[in-house]
Amino acid sequence: MSQTVNRFIQDGNGPGTTSEQELYESLIEENIRFSGVEIFYIPRTSVRTDNIFNEDILSSFTSSFALEMMPDNTSSFGGSGLIMGRLGLTLEQEVILFASRKRFVEVTGLPYPNIGDLLWLPFAKKLFEILNVDYETPFYQVGKSMVFGIRAQVFDYTHQPFTTGVPEVDSLGDVLENDGDTMIDPDAQNDAIETEADGILDFSEENPFGRF
Amino acid sequence: MLDGISPYYFASVRKTVTAFGTLFNNIKMARTAEVNGAGTTIKTIKVPIAYAPAQSYISWLRGAHSISRSTDGEAVISKTLPRMAYALKSMTFDKARSLSSMGRINNSTETLIGSPANRSTVKSMLQPMPWNFDFELLIVSKNLDDGYNIMEQILPNFKPTFPLTVNFVPGLELKLDVPVIFNGITQSDNYELQIGEKRLITWTLDFTAKSYIFPPLSDVGLIKRVINPMFSDTDPTIAPEPVVTVITEVNPFEAEINDPYTVIQEEIEGSGVREATVSASGESDAFGVSG
């Protein structure tokens, strides 16, 4: 056996014994329950994987799990906030949330949070997409990693179906859909452009993309 | 120097911007059960488009991130993808298309809005100034397949030009073709960014619309008489006087644009100054010729 660490104090996997780790983990869990917020974890279901472009554009979201998490920053969201760009005004906020590993596994049945899954923050009415999961910060206190640090940014909706059981999320398609001829996207100007063009374009010319 | 002209505005830039936008305002893309566009169509999406420059408070009030969404109990998101945006980048004078500065465009048949139905003048303007409008069209997507789906519906229609016919000046019936030329495309994809950033793929398509800017309209009298002296030679030293003078005019001469009239023509030998035009009865007199 290696003698590089003091075996009277620890077993070689960092300071702390199993009982100490369990105590520490329960304290973390209690602290998050005490001071955290209720978040809905929404796992992604991959529907059609494109093995050339390495993407799945037919994902669906069919379930959600209420779980307590602790915000890393309790004063504000991170990120750039509102940005005025070529796509108009977009919200580029991010958040880092800590979840107890033990509680996450218990509630979701998943071994860990996945990049691409979503978080619904009911208190802010905002939907976030997980972009990174840090499972080593804090760095193995008392010899064990006990939390997931989940970094997420406000979600870009790409017309996926939602049947998560969270009404605000499931109605995304109702309020932002551009399905077929229906155009209710609040940022879209398709109809305004068409109405304006009706008075100035010579309709004898054929539009290759359909009617003007 | 330019003052003293009554205010006028044909919104030529606005019309060109609108006409360009309407090329792309009805593009739909289908998501299918299998890759390569095969299989059942799962969803058809009409791709939203917007003119990129905007006042921030307008976007604030109607955007997908709007604060009103959260108060209305709707989920706040960042943006909806895929989507398109376009903007007018620059304008340059197109000297190659420039016509004579003295040429005029007249409205002789249509009733101009705001003008009396019957009149002895017509609306007229000097030749429009040809300007090239450089546009960029952005296709923004979260994944490659959506973007290519949209792009492949646009590119085949520009060879590399697609003509639009725009009615620029109401009442003048001035319908001009505005060829829209596709110049090229660039693609940016931030997939190489450190993990922790959202992926955004942008295709930038560059176009040039060969459009026009218009000078003011003015009232000019109707041409009721044309005197056409015809010479036997183009050299005035050989043929100083016309052999015959053809005079064409409206009868009765007082007729306005909507009055009944006929056109009469008379040939007179030599040259001369016309001395009589129309009799009181409306019949054409013989033209007095001197010299």
C-alpha cells in the first residue's frame, strides 16, 4: 500500500471517511433544500440522428422532474443579457446551478445531467438549455464529488414538440409556432412584408418561392 | 441650390427593401422522418424573416424574450430558429445603366392620383437614376440540416439573376424591372467554441438589386402639334430648306386629355411658318406657309 498520505487520517482518496462523506452529502442536500429553488429538469429525447452532420433536429421533450438546485449567483443571471443584433433583440442570459448528485439520481433516474437537456426556472419563467456539466467542482471535498454544477443559457427554440407537463413550456409551440401557413412568431415580419409588397409589385411576374 | 423644390418622396429605397424581402417571405422547410429529406414529413415550418435593423424598444415589446411573456405566464426564451434576416448594406450609383439626363418619362394615359381627370398637362419626370442596392440575407440556424434546407430552396432561383417588377411611382404606371443578382455566400459556424456556448450557424447571402432613385414629378403641357421639316440632304449647305414639312396635330386643338379628338396631318411643300390652326367650327384650316 502506498504510504504517500497519512493513513491514520484518510484512505488515499482524500480526507474523509464514508461516514463523513455521507454526513457532508446530507448537509449539502439539506442546504440546497433550504436555500435553493425548485427547478424542472427536462430531458431530451433524440428522435432522428443525422450521422453525417452529427445532429438531431427532431428532438422531443416528453417529461420533467422537479428538483431543488442552488444558484451559484444569487444576485443576478450571468451572460450578456439583452443583445440587439441582426436577429433583433435576443436574451443571452446564463445561469450556473448546483444540484445534489444523490438527489439528481433519485429524482430523475439519470446518472448525470446531459448537455442539451433543459431546465425550467418557474420563478423566472425562463427556459434554459444545459451547455456544460461540471461534476468536479468543488473538488472532491472529503474525498467525494457530491454536486453537479450545471451551466445553462436561455433556450433557442427550434420547433421541437413539448409534452413535459409544464404548461408554460408545453405551450411554446402555441405562441411561437410558424407551422405551415400560420405565422405567429412575434419577431416575424413575413406578413407585413407581403402586405406592403402587394401594392408595389407587378403580380404578372411569377415568384419562384410561392405567392407574394 | 436644391431648395425651392416642393417636397417629394417616392419611397424608392423602402420599395426596393420590401420587394427584396418579399422574395423570401414565404419559404417553408419540411422536417422529415429520415435524413436526406426522405420519409414522412413530420413538420412544415414557415421560415420567419425580418428586416434586421430595428428600434430596440419595438423588439422589446414584441420579442420572444419580452417581459410581457413572463407576466402572461409564457416561457421566456432567447430566440426562435431557424430564421432569416436581411439588411440593406450599401448603395452605389450605377453609371453603366444611366440614361440621358434629358430623357423624360410621361404619363399620358392614366389619371394621376390627385390630378383632375381632364387636363391639358401630363405628369412627367426626368429619367430615374440607377442605383445598386447591396443586400445581405442571413439564414441563421441551430443545425446544418435546417440551414441547407432553406438555402437549397433559394439558390437555384438565381441564375444568378432574378427579376422583380416594381411599380415605383403610383399613377405614373412606372413599372421597372429590378434584377436581383446573387453574388455569393459565406458560412460561419461556432461549433469550435469552448463547450458552454450555444451553437449558431449563419449563412450570409450577398445580393445586389439594380434599382432606381427618382427625380420629382412635374406638369408638362400636352404635345398637340408636331412640325417635321424634311430635307433632301443632311448637309445644310446642300439642302438649306426642307423639301416638305409635315405637320401633325390634334383636332380640335383645344381638346384636353379626355376630350374626343382626331389627329390630322398635312404635308406642305417647302418650309414655312404655320399661321392658322383650327377654325371656330373645329375644322382644320389650310396651313399658311411662307417662303
